[in-house]
Amino acid sequence: MLKMLVAAGLGAGLGFGFLQNFICTAVGGCLGVLVFYGLSERLTERARLRWLRKRNLAIAKGEGKVAPIFTKLNRRIIRIKRTSGYWGIAALTPLVLTIPLGGILAARFFHHERRAIPALLLSVVVQALGVTAVLTGFMGQFTG
């Protein structure tokens, strides 16, 4: 959420026009989705191995505290996945889940769905349009 807001706000603060600011924000967000969607398999495997290593270390030390598998966040993500599918993940990606997490989740759960990437990209463009419109108008009040 913060990155898209900061990017659009920074562009508006630097005096970019609406169209230039929108294009920069949308292209940056779309590139982020594509990069993290493509890297998701490596990133999730790396995170899984790190989690297993920490878990095994805790068990070896005799600590009774082991990281839970089903956290509140995991349950919410699964609920979103089951109720609204890839459209739900796409709708929440730019501003709520962040682009890296949204791209990774979409690749993890919907790699077989050919419409998942276009949905993510559409969501990024629409939300970039809204954020840019609001921030450009807001910043125009102070600069104009």
C-alpha cells in the first residue's frame, strides 16, 4: 500500500502531470507483479526451507515453542482464495496485500489459471489510476 501511494505522491509532488504520474505508477506496479509472479517458486521454496531450518533448530534445542503453520494471516489468505478466487487476490494486491505478496500468492494458488496474471495487471492499473487521480488532485491543491 505504502509503495504505490508514495510513488504516486512523489510524482505529484515533483510536478508530474496526471498522465505521466499514472503511467509511471502503473508500469512500475505491473513490472513488480510480473517479477514477483515469475520469482514466486524460488521465493516460496527459500522461505519454506528457512522455516524448516528454524523449526528443526528449535526442536533440537528442546524448545517447546515451534512456529505455527496456521496463523491468522494464513487463514485469512485461504478464506480469500476460497471465497473470491484469483479476482479477490487481484483486487487486494496493490493496496492491501502489496504487489510482492499478491504476485507470489497468485502464482502459488492460481498458476494453472491463465487469467490470473491479466487480473493482477488490471487491478494494478485500475488502482494506480485511482491513487494517481486522488493524489494528483490533492497535491494540485497545494502547488496550484
